[in-house]
Amino acid sequence: MSKLSFRARALDASKPLPVFRCEDLPDLHEYASINRAVPQMPTGMEKEEESVQPFKQGAVY
């Protein structure tokens, strides 16, 4: 099984990396379609158990 990674290859320390100022960056709206989300993996729990909320009140007798 391969590990999901955002970088295809390791950084090369001998090559300079570009540095951008916020005014030099393009609008985020242009890149909103890029999806870099990590796919959700199964937890091994039942679906109902995953959404259980913690018990916050004391027991009423």
C-alpha cells in the first residue's frame, strides 16, 4: 500500500525556492477548484458510533 503524499518528489536543497509576498499571489478564487483533501479512511467503527456525542449532563435519578 502506498502512502498518500502531497509532494511527488523530495525537496532539493541545492535549488532555490520562490518566496512570494501576499500582494504577488493570485486570487484564491482562481485556484479554488484544486482539491488537495486527503480521502477519508474507514475507522473500523460503526457509522452510528462515529457520530455519538459525548454525554455532558449528569444522570437524573
